[in-house]
Amino acid sequence: MTQPNSNYIISSYIKYLPAILWSSETDPTQFLGRMLCIFEQILTGIPEDEAAINDYEPLEKTIDKLPEILNPWRTPAKFLPWLATWVALDLRDDWSEYQQRKFISQIMSIYQQRGLKQGLLTYLDIYAATEAKPRIAIDDSEAIFRANLATDEISKLHAIAYSHTVSDIGVLLHPTALAVDSNNNYIVADRGGQEDNKTWLPALWKVSSTGEIPYTGMSPQPIYSGDILKNPVAVVIDNQNQYYVLTEGEENTQYTPAIYRFISSTNNIASQPITVINNLQVAKPVDMVMVLDTSANPPKKRFICLDKGDPFDNNKPPKIIIITEGNPAQVERQQVLNLGEGIELTAMTIDAQGRLIIANAQDRNSQEPADIIRIDPQNNWSITSLLTTVDPSKNPLIYPTGLVLENSQSLLVCDTGVRSGFQGNITNKSMAEPAAIYRLDLSQTTPTITKITDERKLINPSKIVLDKNGQLVIAERGAANENREWRARNHEFGVIVLFSQQRATSVDIRNQIRFDIEKVINEQKPAHTSWSMNLA
């Protein structure tokens, strides 16, 4: 800007206009030159009382930079509030510059997803883009997922069955285990739930590969429903489509760990369960596989159960129990696993050589990555870690709950991302990252672990299987508030917010983040829905 002999400050932009517009004859008060100061101040940031002009770029260069001014990632910080008005966004005073830029850049795509789960998650991600980086998950009752596996790209998850209640029998309220029968139906064990005086019993369901569930009249019809299936943890199916369910039971009740057999029928209703073995002497069973001993005459089924033991009781170590079906069934072997202190075994599968592959989630209070071990019963029960040579910083596994072999050199791992130990408050977990499916490539000397799902649809996945078409099927047990079963309610969803001790935060910061999340959800959720936040 220039300051002539008069008291007026005249914009340097006046020289770009024809002289006839600003000569002393046509503009004696130099109004145009004074008015252009407004635009020069906006585009250059020159203070109103600044008289120097040599320190500022010419108008030509300023015009060349207009695209940058309209770019939320490149515009000067002082322009961010002005740019936000272009997209109907009010910037909050407590947002960092990064949050402001990210919000402005993404808000239009978020508007397009308003009322949808992904849009809400994107919105919440920006609000939570602090050093705390809380794990935020939305449980909108997607209970069974399927994914086409790809070797070199991210696999997309598609929900094929949802939790909801259309009668006194809940449908897939909290699926904890599944298997695939010879007709490619998914046999799903569900632990049920309870709220106030309302109870949804544990059940066994048949779900077609397209997500259909048999109905009787207006009610869904399970294969079986009853307390005998208290806390089911594994399902296996033989070549005659008989279903075997391993249950954890419930402490201080009549329901003890057991294996039950169900015989399927043409009307989708199974007979009353036949007890294969009751009062299984284990602390806490978590998984089971079945093998057929063809050397016996007639061939015999063997059930190999994984007992995680009790980490607080040295008299209850983790072990493998082998049970041979018969009348009665016999416990053939109990093999204690000497793996040292501070471990938690969580999942198991078996390879073509009969070797057991087991997930070790480590100590619940630890921040070490999880391990995958291989146990060879044919070689004196030798134990080998598959991840010894893997750099811990390149091992994302935290709490695996499901294992399945894609082939002899590829293991798929279902990981919840949450280590259950906590400090101060139950939401301040030892570790808390998004749940995901990983591929462990065993063909190399140093195995690689690759995330193959990137969408944050998973909350608390329990088990995985491959169906007859080679597609991955995932049981999503979801979560439940201590006082509320949102999965049993129409038009209700749950929000789970967990913090990790790896990113230390104060109580005040965590409470502020929860408050922000609550505000966002109330503003952005679909109008016909209600929601609850899980604080457990």
C-alpha cells in the first residue's frame, strides 16, 4: 500500500486499473484506491496501518497462489475460519491446526455419509485425532461377516446377518463360534444375553451363505435353544453334519464345561443334545478341533480342546485335552503346556500334519505383541514360536481369538485389538487398537504379518472359518453395556470407546474426549435411532 501526500492510504492494486478510473479528476477523494485496500489486506495480510509495499508480493503472484488459498492443506492458518464457512463448518477453538485442516478437507464427503456408520466413524476420527487416539467402535448389530480373500489387496467385509429381536428368542445376539456344514450353511453358536428381567437363551443357529435364517411363522427358529449351551466357545461338524459344541459353562452353577452333540434334521431343528462328555475337568476352555482317527475300526472321532487355564492359580495351568468319542467318551490325554508365566492362550487350529497352532495373547497387563506357537504331539509335544524372528515393532497382533489355515504356508488371524488389563478405569486398557484380520505368511524365514481388512466394522470378533467357496466368514460377538443389550433393540446402536496405556492420558482428557464423542453422535446419528456408550 502507498501513502500519498494526503492522509489516505492507497492500495498498490490501483496501478492495475486504467488511469481514467482513479485520476484526480474522476476520483478526487481516491475512493477506489482506498477501497482496494480491503482486498489487498485480505490477500496479503498487510496490517491496516502498514504503509510499506516492498515487503509484499506483487498481485500477479498472489493471484497465482489462489488455488493454494482454497486448499485446506496449503492455505495460511489465518484463512482456515474463512475457508470453513465455504463448507458450512464451524471450527472449534480447541481444535489443533491439523484437526481444522482435516475437517475442512473431509467434511463434504462426511456430509454425503451423514447418518451412516462410516460417516460417523470418520467424523469421530477427526474429533479423536489427539495424542490419546482412542479406539472407537460402533456396534450396529452386524453379527456375521464374509470377505473374499485377495492376496495383494485389502479384503472388503460384507455383513450377511444382523442381530435383532423379533420374538422372545434373540437372533445372533452375541455369536461366539461358528463352523461350516457340507451344504455351506454356517452353524453359529450364540451365548445369548440378559437385561433386567429379560433373558435371551444361548442358542445354535443355521444361517445360509446368503444370510437366511429359518422362520416359523413370524419367529426365527434356532436349531436349539437352552441354558445347556451356557457360554459356547467352539463348534465343529463331522462328515454326517452332526454338530459338536464346546461350552465353557458358568461358575457356581450346574453348568460345567462340556461337549454336546446335535443331530441335524430336514426341518432344521436338531434333536435334544447328546452329552459327549460332561464336567470336563478344565479351568476355561477356549477352542476345539476335531480329527478322525481312521486307523481305528470303526474310525473314531477325537476332540482336541484348548484349556487356557487360570493365570491366577498355579494349580490350573494351560493344557490340551484329547477326548475320544465313545459310550462313554474317554479323556485320552491331558497335556500340560509349560509356557512360563504371564500367558493367555486364546485360539487354536490344526494343520495337515496334525500339529496344533495356538495363539498366545500374553499377559493381560503386558504391552508385548501376541505370539503364535506350534505344538507337535508327534514330536514329544515340542513347542515352537512361529514369530521368534519377527521384529516386535512389525507384529501388530494383540489378542487373537480365531485362527484358520488358508493353506500350508498362510495363516489367517482374527484379532480383537484389545488387551483386557486396565489401569485406574476399566476403559483405560493395556492395549487398544482397531480389530482386524491379519495374514501370517509362513513361507519365509522371517514371517510377515499383513493386515487384510481395513474397514473398522469389527468390534469384538470371536471366530473365523473358511466356507466351501474359500470365503472368510467371521462371527462378530459385539459388545454389551453392563445394563443394556442394545443388540436386542431395534434402531439402537452402541459406541465403544477404549483408551490405551501406550498413549497415556489423564482422566480429564479421557472425559473430555467422551464428551466430544457424545456431542458428535447426537448431532450426526440417524434421527430415528438411539444409542448407548459402553464404559466397560
